[in-house]
Amino acid sequence: MSARQKLNVATVNGCLLVAGTVAYLAQSWTLFAGLLLLLLLSAIGTGGIRFRRR
């Protein structure tokens, strides 16, 4: 596994952890889905998750 793939996996795991924790405290699956989508899209937009080589 390349370094880029490892960083992408770490970023996705972080998004899942944050979204899961907030949704657990709020007891809401809808919040989990929405927050996960928001976090993943923001990570893609800022370059935290890269699909292609530079």
C-alpha cells in the first residue's frame, strides 16, 4: 500500500470517528450520515483525500 493510500485511509477513519462520536452523543443516524458526508467532501476539497497522483 502506498503512502497516499495510507493517508487516505487514515483521513477516512478520522472522519468516521468524528462523525460517529458526534452522532452517538446526539443519538442520530441522520446526523451521522450528514456529518460524514460533509467531512469527506471537505477532506476531498482541501486535498486531504487524493484520488490521483500529482
